[in-house]
Amino acid sequence: MPRAWLAASVEPMATIQDVALDAGVSTATVSRVFSAPELVLEATRKKVMEAVTRLGYEPNFAAKSLRTLRTEKILVTVPDISNPFFSQVIRGVEEAALAAGYSVLLGDTRHEEAREEQYASMFRRKEADGLIFLGHRLPDVLAEMVAAKGPRTPIVNGCEFRPGLAVSSAHIDNEGAAAEVMEHLYGLGHTRVGVVTGPLVSPISSDRLAGVLAAAQRRGRASALRMAIGDFSIESGVRQAGELLDQPGPPTAIFCFSDEMAMGAIEAIRRRGLSCPRDVSLVGFDDIRFAQYLSPQLTTVSQPMEQIGHEVVRLLLDILADRTSSLQNVTLPHRLVVRSSTAPPASPG
Amino acid sequence: MPRAWLAASVEPMATIQDVALDAGVSTATVSRVFSAPELVLEATRKKVMEAVTRLGYEPNFAAKSLRTLRTEKILVTVPDISNPFFSQVIRGVEEAALAAGYSVLLGDTRHEEAREEQYASMFRRKEADGLIFLGHRLPDVLAEMVAAKGPRTPIVNGCEFRPGLAVSSAHIDNEGAAAEVMEHLYGLGHTRVGVVTGPLVSPISSDRLAGVLAAAQRRGRASALRMAIGDFSIESGVRQAGELLDQPGPPTAIFCFSDEMAMGAIEAIRRRGLSCPRDVSLVGFDDIRFAQYLSPQLTTVSQPMEQIGHEVVRLLLDILADRTSSLQNVTLPHRLVVRSSTAPPASPG
DNA sequence: CGCGCTCATGTAATCGAAATCATCGATAAC
DNA sequence: GTTATCGATGATTTCGATTACATGAGCGCG
């Protein structure tokens, strides 16, 4: 038994022909044993399976894929895999994909358009049946594909939502969530609030900013808003939160559009000899696994990351299985998680 | 021009035949334009490329792969993609792979053997040219493959190192690093040291534990060691560090085998009304991006995560290009980064 | 002037599995 | 008893590219 395995592994891997020969049947029968076992007699099925294990046969993927025009792979592009928010979403994607018999081709675009295009052409070469992109841009070649094929193009957007792209997507209500954060801060008595956004080209930032502005206006506090533009990284959090704090009449509360930038903000606060939440309240966004273990524990907006992953896969599978014909934009629930980084301002007003 | 693109996208994608016909050459010439442009006359090359853009042609991946028996893909399995340590390694892998013209197939095994086997059979089906696994286990089918093909089997191990597996690997000197940590703590004056390990089945844990024991013995402090077994998660850090602290004669310093567990330990310390480093010093392992932004900033062992990623890819590419014939085990440099979570004990002894 | 050589290109076999169509025996229907 | 039907299986084409081999034009050299 082990000898047979060994032998099988040394040779260039048995083909369906070898199995057919060994089992004394045709290649068609062997193929059927895998793809439509109900069509083949139990006795022959057994005979074939014996030959399969004897030779250690595994169907060649390329051959199968060439014939069926399917790869059973999903290409997932992400701006930064080392970001815990994205890696958690990816985890959900991987799980849902595997459950449906698909595997995941990962593309880390590093926010670079060139890499996005590289992966786009990979998709056009049919290296994957579908594409899930977690960024906010869609390379031109793919946009053209969408324009031509419409909503049955197997491309889905996750986390972000830009109506103009004309692809299905799953995301939270970023605008509403950001407004809730502001209400929370205003409710605590803060009036001078600073905001550290992400790059405004992405809807994820502009939507949240819209929510911030709407809430500020409702409260008549729009003129007291201070804004700085970050890039979601810890370092930009340190820098931008620092600039807000160094202004005259500094904010008593800062809302960062990501937990990582909030971590940076904690650092900026510490470096100035201030304390959170005593001197400055702080709110993050995402609720990454680490948010509740920071000091102070971070108040933040919890996004259902794995669920977003599941949902985008579901949307994609629906398209692939031709179960859908119109765009779907799924808004998943978020939750403001109040922890100890927010408190009423020391001297109200 | 845009019309042509659109048209091309609607049709089932142009084949090499279509291009050949359109350019008035044979398919062989078209193929050569891509794989060996120097063999084809500049004029015809241009003619072909025009047809290519006109039709929006991209070579079909499955067909190419079937013929060449190469996929230009690397399968990377990882125990947990949402772990910042691993996601950083993956980032390095992705970068090096892309630079060499390979793309990354990601497998999150979730520490489950069943998933590892699923991905192993994916590799046997030739869905990838090589396999990089960041865990400590190698499924049986692959071990047999290694036994049969020897060191030219395109399988490489990253982060861990288990000589019995007989595959090349890239990792740090875990034993030495752990010993350095203990020396640091002993040097500060600590005598009662607690250790929170990972699961001892993985060399990454047992090697570090060996280093801990060796250092303790050299100092004659082996009997004062306290040990708890965690699983690298934050939660297990909270739990296991907590148990160490609740013992009579609790440790004045705790060494956790991962930064995440150290984060948990910070929480355990906080919950008991203690302070780090005043009452308890703390050391982590990995130096994930967040380690320096915790409070207190975490003393830890820095691993060159992206470099590990680059290195395993290099090892794999060497095997794939037949540039190597013997096993290579690369030990990359680590560095003890002393930050503010370690200090001399309050009452020495 | 013709032989051989090189260079550019065409022809056709090939990769391994899937799927269509053909076959053949057995059973059921009339 | 003949024929339509069905169930199981085999023969063969097909997917789209690569590549070994064939071809043929152009050129140099004896």
C-alpha cells in the first residue's frame, strides 16, 4: 500500500487514461464516476475507485478547467492584507468560498492601480470565475466588461459602495454610522470635535464624512468641526490627530475613520501629556479584534467583517449560478460599541 | 476603439485562432509573439499586437497551463490569516511571488487538519506549482510526495522548522530568541518568571520553550519558572497570564510566546488592579505592527516577517527552477526590542 | 550555379478531462 | 415477435494554447 503511493508520486501523476486502463473501462466511465456517479453501475464504480486509489489519481485541474471553462476559484483583491479589518473580511470570504467548493486567489493591491490592473487581467484570462474587490476602484477593462455584460458580470464589491460602478456590493451604512458616532459625542457634551478621515476618493471616507457633516449641521456645530485627512494607517493617525490637537482651541473629542488611526491618535494624545478620555475622547471605526484591548478600550463602530465576507461570496455565487439578474446592494448592520475611550469633556463647552 | 473593446467583452472572449485569423498569420506565430518575441519579425509582431488589442485577446489560462504543466501559482496555507503576524508574512510572500510572475492562492486552514488536507489535494491536482505552508504539519499525501521526490519537491515551510519534515524552510532562531528574552528579564533582576507558551505540538513553541529552560538552568532559576499553555490568541493570553498571576508567589515577569497573548496579559494585569511594568514586566513575541502602540509599549522579539515571506518564495523558486538539489534551512535574524513593558521588579528577589 | 544554412513562419500533434453521440444488450409494449 | 425504450458504457470530438517538426524563401560560398 505505501509502496503503491510512493510509486504513484514518483511518476508524473496518473491520468484518467491510466485509471481507465487499470480498471478496464473507458475514460468516459472514469469521468462519470466523478461528475455523475448515478449514471454508473455500483460494481464498475467500485472497480474504478479501486484503480483511482491504487494509482493515487487526482483529476488534472487545467484539463478540467479547459473543458468546462470553470476554475472554481474566486479572485479577491484587497488594498492591504496586513490590515486586520481586511484580513477578517477575507477570512469570511475564504470560509464561504470553501464551503461552496471554491478557493480563493488573493491579490494584495497595496492601494496601487498598477497592481489592480494586473489582477484585472488575471481575471480576464479566466484564472478565476469571479472577482471580489474590497477597494473602491474598478480597472477600466473590468468597467467595460460590466458595461457590456451588465449585472451578470461576476464582479462584486465589498466594504465600499459606489453606485456608479454598477456592481453588486455588501457594506454597512457608513453615513448613518458616522452620524451615530457624532450624536454620541455631542450627547456627551462635546462641541469641538475633530475628525480624521481616510482618503476622500473612497466612498468609505466620503460617506462617513457626509454623516459627520449632517449630524454636525443638525446640532448647529458644523463650524466647530475640525478635519484632517489621513490614510487609515497608524502613522497617519499619530500625525493627523496630532495636528488637530496642536491647533488653538483643540477638539475635546476626535473621531478617526479607522481603529488603526485611533491607535495612532492614542499615541499622539500620550505624547502631548494628555489623557484619553479625560482630556480627549476618542472614537475609532471597524472594531478590529484589538480595539477592546487598547488602553483605554476603544469606543468604535463595529462592522460585521466576516459577515461582509460571507455576503459578497453569496452575491457572487448567485451571479455565477445565474440566480440573479439585477444588482443587489446589501447593507449589513453595524453597531456603535461604547467603551472607555469616550466620556464627557472635562470643561463642557 | 471603445466599441471594439465592448464587442470583444460581450463575445465569449477571443481565442488565439481569432487573433491569428484577424492578423493573417498562424496560431503558432501569435503564440510566439508572447512567449518568444525575438523569433518573430518586427512587422508581423506589430500586426499581431494590433489584432490582439483590436479583439481584446488574453490567452486562456487553462489551455496554457494544460500544455505547459505550469500554473504560475503558489499555494500558501496559513493557520490564521487574521493574525497580523501571518498576514504580514503573506504580504511578503505575495510581493515576492508577484515580482517573479507568480500569484498567490491563499488557504486559511484555521488550524484544522481537514482543511490542510483539502489544500494538499488541491496541490496534488496541480492547481499550483508550489506550496508554502506556514503551519507545522504536513498532510500525509504530501509527506509521501516529499519522501518520494526528495528535496526537489516544491514544498517549503515558513516560520516553523521541523527537521523531520525534510523540506526547506525559513525561520528565526526561536530557541536563541527565547533565551535572550529570559536573559533580559533575569538581567533586570527578575527571578520568578512566568511563561505563556503556544501549543507544544508546534516546534515554534517547543523550540522557544527549550530556549527558556536553557536560560533558566544557566541561571539556576529553573525551579522558579511557571508555565501555562496558551494557543496564541488574545483570550488565551488573558486566561493563562491570569492563572499565573493568581498563583501564590506570582511571577514578577511574564513572557508570552506571541504579542497577541501579551495583549491579553496586559488585560489580565489590568483586571487585577496591577500595573505593567511596575508590578509585572511583560514580553511578547513577533513585534506585530501594533506592539509599539500598546500601553505600555511592548517589549518583544522582532521577527522579519516580510523577509520570511520573501525568503520562502526564493527557496521555492529555486526548487521550481531546478537551481537547488539539497534542503536549505535559512535562519533569519531576529531582534529583541526593549520597550517600556519591562523594568526591574519592584522588590527584587 | 547549386548546395546547404539560416530565418521566419506554417502545420499538426499534444496536453487531460468532459461531453456528445454511438452502441449494445435487455426489457417492455403492442 | 418485432420494435421502441432505457440503462450502461465506449468511441470520438472538443476545449485553446504550446511546440516539435516541416517548409520555403533568401543568402553566402565554393
